[in-house]
Amino acid sequence: MDFSVLTDQFASLTFDGIALGFIYVLIALGYTMVYGVLRLINFANSEVFMLGSFATILVSTKIFNYTIESDPITGFKLVYTLLAMLLGSMIVSGLVSVLIEIVAYRRLRSRTSNRLTSLISAIGVSIVLTEGVRIATSSAPMGSPRLLDKITLVTIWGADIRLDTLLVIVFAIILLITLDLFVNKSRLGKGIRAVSMDYDTSRLMGINLNKVISTTFLIGGLGTGAAAFFYITVYEMTRFSIGFELGLAAFTAAVLGGIGNIRGAFAGGIALGLIEMYASAVLGTQWRSITAFVILILVLLFKPNGIFGESLQQARV
Amino acid sequence: MSNQPVLELKNLTMQFGGVKALNQVNLQVNRGEICALIGPNGAGKTTVFNVVTGVYVPTQGEILFNGKSLKGKNRHNITKMGIARTFQNVRLFGEMTSLENVLTATDVHSKSGLIGSMFTTPRSRREERAGREKAYEILEFIGIDHRADQLAKNLPYGDQRRLEIARAMGTSPEIILLDEPAAGFNPSEKKALAELIVKIRDRGYTVLLIEHDMSLIMGISDRVAVLDFGEKIADDLPSVVQNNPKVIEAYLGVPADAS
Amino acid sequence: MSINLRDSGATLWANANKWQRYLIAGAVILAVFALPLLEGTFLNTPSTPFEMVLFYPIGVYVLMALGLNVVVGKSGLLDLGYVAFYAVGAYTAGILSMHTKLNTWEILPIGIALAMLSGLVLGAAVLRLRGDYLAIVTLGFGEIIRITALNTSAVGGANGITNIPNPPTTFGLKFDLDHPRSFYWIVLILIILTILVIRGLSVRRPGRAWESIRQDEDVAELMGVNTYKYKLWAFIFGASVGGAAGVLFASKAMFIAPNIFSYNVSILILAFVVFGGMGNIWGVVVGAVLLSYIPEKIRFISDARMLIFGLVLIIMMNLRPDGLLPRKKREKIGVAGEKSK
Ligand SMILES: Nc1ncnc2c1ncn2[C@@H]1O[C@H](COP(=O)(O)OP(=O)(O)OP(=O)(O)O)[C@@H](O)[C@H]1O
Ligand SMILES: [Mg+2]
């Protein structure tokens, strides 16, 4: 173990950690919002992310015909290409997310209250999507053309503030503010909050549950899709198993912040991004994937409500 | 009847967020009596059961069972000590037979656990047999032994309610808490149930009974305690409580003389 | 159709007297032991000899499915990290054979004990959580075990452990590449033992406790069931079976590596349990046999195996959540006689 890494590269680790954290925050939305309304872990959300990451790359390679060897582009062309990639990823992820709800949850929701069945069904969807992509890509990773040159804008305390990471942070903040406004101000957003607070009463009050739930999945999917785009912009590579790796970390972020709570997801995501960066600097990157699991277990054991969380296990007799 | 308290609630307060479901409630249930707990909807009756059986930890106050505090006791230990209950909304193990439902309860006092059952030790075999006999006997006592092998979810509603009582008796309690056992019953079923409750008391159990049907309550209770908005407003003989103006007000929502 | 099959089987069994039962059971067991003789018939599998397939995947997976069934099917605890116990068993065999002269039969109880210990530790930590959280945390635990093995050079890292010895010749039975049926027979004995134990537990206190926890944990606790303790037992029991499977697997394969013990194995076993019928021993056995045999038989399926298992999960949950052979859907037969005497 080498703690000097931590002090030497503190600023740059922190910066990267925050960028990674924002990616987690956006994926965590897919977990936390769905948990809010359905009280169920949206197990297949990791695959929404995976598909979004492929969609991002495919937009640039199939629609705009760039290749891995393409040189970075600039100006207006860069802006609309990136926007198209972002939109492509968000649309694919949003649609897949809504479809997942229909395939894995809707039927079961109306028929049985057994959570185990819905959970297993969602796991099934997750496996099918992962394996489908694995077979389609022959397990090969897919690289992304570097369209955005990773120039260093400034150097602060030895940390290179790179354009791509900065872009992630700025865009993620804009998206999150929009979302927060939507949930707190719009009619549908209020519906979502009402259902989160009291499912049964909301139904009695005549809220269109299916619509609210679909919207929730859509928003979760859009956020996750945006995360996939940001991830590709920074890391430039995806593969079929990416959802499994990042999805669980994002879920941990949601739990860390208190699942069901959007602002909690924000805090949890950033915290986890930072912790992972510091931990992998000290322990070595091969342990990075465990960090999230260990944190998840510790949080659930010692502070199951997370930082801002509601109570997870209220028994009502 | 002796005045030996089995269950005592002392200054019991239970707060849910802003709602005080119970406010400084004192109650004493004596050995061998049928004590009724009544009150309008939302008065806090079920909450009393929930706090006594350990579902909720009271915000304040104390619960004594045979003089011993229940503070910090696990739910299953409270049951093992001798407090059993039924549920306002039937909550049987639907995919078990009636007999298995009761057996699950009689297991409380069984000493052989997994290892004993695995190796079929003589003790586990003996306890298993004794449990079955006892469970069957309870079903007979309640009058649903002909349902022994039917899945609980397939039982008619009335028998489900009776099976709940049988299951509670399976834990060999000293006091048995019945939460609206006659809910949804017709008058003749109610009468039969009243007789059953008296029979249960005569068998040596102490009964704390939540019920809305006044005539049932008045007919069989030794004492009636009344809750209103989480506070106890009366606690006396049935005939006295019946004429208590505060009670009449609580039920009718207007002062007694105004009506 | 399948329900009828199951019911007629149950009726036959219920109406049989003690000796007839022994006879039926004996005949069935004998037939199952004789399965390797069908090598070369229509049952043959194209790429691996049928006798080998009988041991792995079929035998090993049936054993694991039985163990997981106690956790998921009987107690309703969704464990997505069941592979961890399999890994603990296999790595116990690997490590002990590197450093000691112990043979497989001596390692087996140690492997089981260590698996139970990890079940105890994991269970003690996570069983206070409910439902979906349990699923994620157990999944995490499985990954922690795998990644730790991957990054620990003392257990070979990504290369794993090679040259794990086969079991010694026992009662004249040789255990090596040329004698796969010996392994099959051993795993079959373990399967039968496991079935007997689970059947015994099911009709006694632990079975009722598990069942009540699955149906309504809060009420179970209020009826005096020490739910935490029995959930822990379910975990430990499941772990012991998984550990045993791991030791046997290692002693046959002679080689283990972390990637053998991936999350997919946990899902595989879960699919067996769900497909066959959660909570029903025979359902689980049938489910595991079918789903592990078919991909071996039909080659082109084997790459899409996980895809199909994912579909199985979705389809079963949506159309037939109780599985191929559901747990008792109707009243038990023949029990009344026993207790009304
Ligand atoms: N877990 C809980 N969380 C929040 N409030 C609760 C909870 N349990 C009970 N309450 C509230 O406490 C009050 C008393 O409820 P309780 O169920 O004890 O009433 P009750 O006397 O049994 O009524 P009923 O006759 O309708 O059964 C109610 O206002 C109820 O909403
Ligand atoms: Mg009530």
C-alpha cells in the first residue's frame, strides 16, 4: 500500500473522482427513482447503461461514419456530433428502460405482490440483455473514436483539468438541476413524488399509476443514458459487461445517499466516485471493483438508511 | 378472581412522527379475566398490541409482563414468554395447512432445533409428536379440526379468523391478545365466537380483546378500557363504562347530554 | 400435464405402504445409479462423453440447486452470490492439496466446514436486510470472493490452481479421467443424502420455520419463530451443500481458476431452482437436470446458454412463477391419518 500517491496526486484524483461521481449520480437516478415509486431494485438498469454506451459509440461510427482512427473534430461539427451522441444514448436508454418496466414489472405488479418474482424477472432481463450483447459483439470490447480532443484547460495544484472531464461535470449539473425542477415543479413530477410517498393512497386518489411509473423509468433511463455518453467521452471504451461493473457501483451510490432520494443519489454518487479513486490509487486498480461492494455492505450494515435516507425496513402489522 | 396483574402498561406513549397513537396510557390486565379494549377507529387499540408484542418500541413508558419489563426483548422472545396475538387483517401462513400453522406456533417451546431435526434425535421425534397432538387438540378445541389438512388460504373466512386464534393458542400463552376477532361475522357467528372466548378464558388464559361490537363486549368482558385519540378515557366494569358520558361522547362525537 | 404427473406420483407414493415405498425408492435409485450404462445411446452428448456430463454439469448442478433451493425456495431469501460457497469448497480443495497430503475424502469435511463458516459470516452480516438488499449484498459477496482470488498470488491469481489430485481409489473404485462414473456415483450419493436431509427438515420445525419466514416474516417472528436464527441456518445449510459441490468439482477437474466462479454460476443455479419450482425438491432436481443437460445435448445452445437461462427467468416469473413442478398446490394427502390417531 502506498499512501504517498494519495498526497502527491490528491487534486487530480479528486477531480477525476468528481467526474466519475457525476456519472454514478446519473446512473443512480435509474435506481433511486424507481425504488422511490415501486420499492423495488431496478436490477436491469445496469444494462440500460450498457446499451446506452454502445448507442453512443454507434451513433458516431454508424451515423457519422467516424472510425477509431478518426482525428478529433472541432467547432460546430463537434458540438452537434456530441449532442447527437448524447441524444442517441438517452433515447435508446430511455426507451429500453420503459420497455423493461413493461416486460419485467408491469404484468407482475398487477398480479402478485411477491417481490421475489419481480426481482427475479428483472434479473432475467438483465441477463438476457447482457448475453444478447455479448453474443452480438463476440465478447469484444468496442472502442470509441476520440472526437473530443482531451486538451488540458488549466492545471490546478498539479491536477490537469481536462476538457472532457469538465464537460461531464458541467453537463451533469445542468441535467440534475433540470430534473430537480421537473420533479418538484411539474405535474407529472408531483405525481411521482406522491406515489413515492404513499403508493396506495395515490392510487385511490386517481393518479394514473402506469403513467407515473413509465415516466419514472423514462427519466431514470434518460439519466442513465446521459451517464453512458459521459462515460464513453471520458473512458472511450465499452463492453457487454460494463453494466455489471458500473451498475453495481451506481446502486451503491444510491444506497449510500439513501435510496429513493434524488438529492441523496447526488451526495452518494460523488462520495463513491471520490472513494473509488482514492482507494484504487492506494490499493491498485485491480481492487477498484471491490471498493463499491465493500462500501455497500458496510453502509447497509451500519447505516442502512444512507446519508439522507428514508427508513428501509418498516414493519407494519 | 384474583387481582394479580399479568400485563401492565405504564405511561405508555407511542409517537409516529407527529401522531401520538398512544399518550400516557396506563392499563392493567389481571390473570384470568377478559379485558376489552374499545375505542373509535384510529384510537390506538391495535397500536397497543403492536407495542406489547414488540412490533414497535414505545416512545415512552414501560410494559410489565408478570412484573418483568419487556424492554429490549425480541418479538419472538416476547411470544415465548407467554404473550400471543391475532391480527386485525387475517395474516395466516396461507400456503401451509391449518395444522402446520398451529405447529409453527407450538414450535416456540420446542427444544430441538435444526441439528436435532436433522439427525432425528429421540427428543426431536418426541417433541414433533407432542406438537402435533397439541396442535390437533387446539384445532379441536376451537372447532376447526376438520380443516386440519386444508391450506389456510382455502379456508372460509370465519375459519381463517378462528385459525388465527388457534395459532395464537399454539404458543401456549398466558395472555392472548385478540384484535377484532369477530370482524365481518354475522350475529350468530358472533355469538358462537363470544362463547369460544369465554371457553378460552375458562381454560386458564387471560384475554385482552379489541372489539367494536358493544353487545359482544358487554356480554363477556369482566372489564372494559376505552381509548380515544390515544388516551385512556375510561376503565371499569362494562355496565359502568356503558353509561360513562365521556365514552358516549367519544363514540358519538358529541357531548352526551346534547344527544 | 406436468401437474398431473406430479400428482399421480404423489398419490402413488401416498397410497403405498412402507415396503412398497422402499421398493419404489430402491428401484428408482438403482435406475439412476445405472445411468452411465446409457453411454452411447440416444442420450449421448456430442462434445463431452455422457458419463462425464452426468457428473458435471448435471450432478454438481443438481447438488447446488438443492442447496440453493433451501435458501431461495424454502426460505424466500434471494441469494445471488451462491457461487461463493462453491468457490470456497473448490479453493479449499486446491489450497489443501498444494500444501498438505490430505486426500479428497479428508478435504471434503474441511471444505464443507469452511463453506459453512463463510455462510455464517455472510449470513450474520446481511440477514437483517430484507429481500432485494439481500440479493445485491450476496451478489457483492460473490464478487468479492472471486476478485480476491483473482488478485491473490498465493492461490495462483488469474491462473488458478492446477494439479489438484483426483480422489484415491476407494472400495475398488478408481477416480480418474478414465473413470468418470465413479465421480457421478459419489455426487449421486451426496445428492441422495441432501434430499433425505431436506425432506426430513421440511416436515419438522426447521421446515416450518423456513416456510413461515418465506410467507410472512413479520408474523413468523410474532409467532415465536427466531427468524434470524433460521435464516442463518438456511444460509449455512445451503453453503455446506455448495462447499461440498466445490470440493468434488475441484477433485474431478484437477484445475480451478477464478473465472469459473463468476456471477453467472449463481444465476445458472437460480434459473434451475426457478425453472423447476421454487421450494419443491423434485421440481428443482428436474429443473437442474433438464437445464444442464439440454445445452450439452444441443451444441449450438451452449454459447447462448446464459441468454436462454435469462429468458427462463423472465418467462417463468411471468407465466408460471411456481415453476414446472410447483410446491404443494393442494392439500396434503395421507397426513391426517398420522395425527388423528
Ligand atoms: N406504523 C405507523 N406509522 C404511522 N402511523 C401509525 C402507524 N401505526 C398506526 N399509526 C396511526 O396511529 C393511530 C392509531 O392506529 P391504530 O391502528 O392503533 O388504531 P385502532 O384503534 O386499531 O383503529 P381501528 O379500529 O381502525 O383498527 C392512527 O392514527 C394510525 O394512523
Ligand atoms: Mg386496529
